[in-house]
Amino acid sequence: MRNLTRYIITRVLLTIPMVLILLSILFVVLRLTPGDPVSAMLGGHAPERVIEQKKEELGLNRPMVIQYLDYLWQVCRLDLGESMVFKQRVTTAIAEKLPATIELTFFGLIITLFLGVFMGAYAADRRRQIQDSAIRLYGIVVYCIPVYWMGLMLQLTFGIWLDILPIAGRTGPRVFASTFEKTGFYILDTILVRDFSALGDVMIHLILPSFTLGLVLSGIFVRLTRANMLDVLRADYIIAAEARGIRHRKIVYKHALKNAFIPILTMMGLQVALLMAGAVLTETTFSWPGMGRLLLERIYLRDYPTIQGTIIVFALIVASVSLIVDIIYAIVDPRIRY
Amino acid sequence: MEQILELKDLKVQFPINIGTVRAIDGVSLKLEQGEVMGLVGESGCGKSTLGFSILRLLRPPGRIVSGEILYHGQDIVQMSEKEILSLRGNKIAMIFQDPLTSLNPLFRIDQQFIETLLTHEKGLEKKSAFTRAEKILESLGISPERLLEYPHQMSGGMRQRIMIGMGLILNPDLLIADEPTTSLDVIVEAQFLDLLNDLRRQYNLTIILITHNLGNVAQLADRITVMYGGTIAETGPAGAIFEDPLHPYSQGLLASIPNIKLDQPKLMTMPGSPPDLVNPPAGCVFHPRCPRAIDICKVERPGVIKQDGRLVSCWLYR
């Protein structure tokens, strides 16, 4: 256990250089891209004098190195600065949008894992039968579909043709925003104030976006689970368990699946990055007021501090998920020690 | 003596891309209660497949195409899935070649014992299942505290003892041991065979000991069956087969054991390699390698011939 603590501390400390490197790359790349916040704000026809004045105001006239060191020092004090476009602190903007993204990706991940792992395990059990072929086809097709296209198709089918699910936003118009003031996680907020009709509304709005995200990513988990299960099902301990008279279904979904789970966890850790990327697209498709849309909007406005801040938060989420995955390894597999 | 198991003209085949592997091609055998039968032969002769067939554990595409497996008079081949499940581990136990990989690495030993017990004795309390596991571990010379450990925390010999404990905890009367000592070192192997011998008396076990190690068989078996190319070459009392093997294949097998007492410049080996079971040779499967083959061997398969209370499948004794 002491080793585990030490491992966690090391990993946490290692994220510091990661964030620094990421920031430096971001800082340079953002300033290399054409355009800047001032021209984005004022348009191309503003008088030279006004542009210069605005640049001076935002500190964009100072040498790049000074700007860079200044920003780094700011980040070291855990301050992400102020938006260059709006009168708004970056941390406030992020805090407003982050819960929406976490809610979306959390349910997306659950759907992905549930669909992917069970379909993959079932396909492996029914190897070379019709069910296996069908699931493999599903995996490949779904993996190839772009997130936004999947989103549009789901909107079209369930929102327009069948007209049973809302296609945009986190809530319907009849729900008052005052319910959502505690945490920003709408599900939690509605439960806290025991407003169950609002909770139902929130859940209904989550269905399409989280399925869009979940379905697309489930393809890779189907294939991964199937491949691992096929390996595990060949193992000696599986036939030994059969020889002890344990029911086949129990062997597949308990003995084998637990053993096939380690690589799935690894993949899950890696896929979180993809999940975040998918969230940017899903949020845009579904007008979901989360980090992804925030990022996209601010990229158009060249709002450097907000872009940098948002991406750092994304990176921190990916890093902490992979740390959590590493800790789960040790719980699932007693042979793993840190 | 009561007959516990009888195989009647058993045939097992594996359809593969290039044809059909006749892994077991017409095997008939009888096994009496309390007997230890050594099943020997080289790799690929069908001895392990025979063991798996008895519990109907063949991996697809392998399947029993014809014949009967009578366990106390009941045909295992015809049993429903439910009936065969209640035999496995309960009446007929099986242990495997590699104890290092035969235990699920992610479950504690006690969990694996308890699961086995509860599978067959519905309504048994977890606590009493645990006590029974403790008892059997003690009788195998393993401290009961180790029940709470994971397989990777134990040595190979210990794991093989645990495997056999898990096999015996439900008091089966038939144990199929598929090369149980192959991956153990010689000292642990000798200890394990001693243990098997004790357990056999204690539990009145009938054992099928599948091995390619004739030394193991000599120590333990009452009777020996020599298999070759999916058929039985010869079967008879262990002593008789060691002293006077009838089938040319058994003779070759015995001659190729190094003997410290003889002054051999070179170890005897059998020429050729095991037969292709997709296209087995016509006549006797062994004839291409047989030093004493005669004309008829190439044409017709020898039937089973009785000779001095032994059964041999060879034209030389017709």
C-alpha cells in the first residue's frame, strides 16, 4: 500500500512537466496560426490606431518571450488568466462548462463499455457463428462512422421522424435554471432539490448525445474484447473450470471476462483522449453547452488564454483517468504490484 | 470387481481445412473400480483427446462421431448437457498438464474451491465449504492459511496439489490425470506420484494416468494401455507389458528408455514419425515404422487379439 501511495505521488508529480510541455507547444502554435484576438474582435477594417491601442491593452505588443514567461508564472500560481475577448475569468468559464462535459462523457463511456464489452464477450463465446459475424460487422461499421454524422442520423431518426427525443441542449425550456445552481451537474442538482420531473427532463436530453458518443467508441471495444476473450477462452484454467462442472455462462462472463479486462482497461485509459475529442464534436452537434463548444467558439475568436486553459483541463482529465486506470489494475489483478 | 468405465469403439474426429483428423479411431477399453490405468504413447497419439472425450470437453471442431462411453453403465455420449455438468468435477475429476496455468490467476484459492463445491452441492453454506477446503488442503500437506492466497503466490508442486484437491473435494470415483507431472521437476514429481498413490487408497479412486513418461506409469499403474495413431496398440497388466511387450511399437517404446545398467553406445530410437491422422496409412497404422511388418500389415487392419490375458492389435500374434 505504501508503494501504491508513492506510485500515485510520482505520477501526479509527472503531470507537472507534461502540462508545461503542453503549454509551451500550445503557446507557440496558437500564436503561429493566422489572426489574433484583436482582429477577430474588431474585424479587418478597424483603424490602425485602435488596433494598436487594443493590442497594447492586452499585452500583445510585448516580446513573445516576455508574454510566455508571464503566462507561465501566472499558471504556476494556478491562475489561468482572463479572457481576451470577454470580461470573464478563464477559470469561471471553465467551471461553468466542465460539468456538462463530464456528464456527457461519463455516460458516453458507460454506454461504450457496456455495449462494447458485453457484445465482444458474447461474440467470442459464439465464435464463427452468425452472432459473431453480426457483432464484428457492427464493430467495424460503428468504428468508421464519424461522430457528427452519427449524431445527425440519431437526431433525424429519434428527434425528427419518431419525434420522441429532444435533439439539443441540456434541458427543455420549461425547466428553470434556478434548479441548477449547486454543482452544475444537472443530474446531481435535480436530485439534491428533489425535482424529479426536472431530473427526467435532464436524462432525456442526455440520451442522444451520450449514445452518439458511446456507440461510435464502442466499436473498438467490441473488437478488443472479442480478441482478448478468444485468447482467454483458450487458457488452461478455462477448461479446468469446465472440468469442474461450472456452468458455461459463468465461465465466460465471470472467469474469462475478468481476465480479459486488463487490456480493456488500458484501452479505456487511452480512449479517454478520443472521448474528449468526440465530446467536442458531439457538443457541437447537440448544442451541448460544454467544454468542447467553449473551446471551438474561443478558437474562432483567438481567445488565447481560454483556449490554453480549456486544453490544460482536457489534458488533466486524460492524465487523471489514466492514473485511476493504473490503480484499478492493481485491484483487478493481484499479480500487479507497484 | 465392478466395472466403472467402458469405451466401445469410440471415434473422435476433428474436421479441419485439409480434411478430417481421426484423433481416435475405434478405441475400446474397460476400466475396473480402483484400478490405475496408465495410458501411454507419443505426442499426438490421441491419449489426451481420449481423456477429454470422457468428460465431453473436446474443443470444437472436435467431436465424438460414434461409439459409447459407459460410466457405471450410463452412456456419457448420449447425456444431456445438464447430466454431464453434474458428472464433471463431481463424479469424474480431471487434472491437467500445467498446474501453473490451470488455476484462474485472478481468484483466490478459497474462492475457486468454494465455487466448485457450491456448483455441485446447492444450498451448502459458504462457511462449511471453506472448512471442507481447509481440511482437504491439510490432508494434502498444505497449510490451510494458504487458501486466502492467489495462485501466483504458490509453487508449481503446490498448485498441482491444489488442483488435485479441487478435483477430489467432491469425492469423485474416477480421476483423469492428463500428464500431471510433465511440468514439475523430478523431486516434486516423485512426491506428487507418492501422493497420488496415497490418495488412490484413501478415496478408492480409479485413475487414468495419461503420460508419455513410462517411469511414472511403472510406479503407479496396475494396467497399461499403449496408444498409437488414435488406436490401441496393446493393453495388459503393467508388469507383463514391461517385461514382455508384445506389440512392436511397445517394444520400441521400452527399448528407447535409457538404461543405466546396459552398456549402450547409443540410445535406441524408433525410426520415422507419428502418422498423419488426416490420411492414415492403410492397414495397420504402425506398419510404415514397424521393423517386423509383413505383407498383410499394409493391407488390412489387425483386429484385437487376445494373448495370455492381454489384448494386442498386431498381425504377428494371429
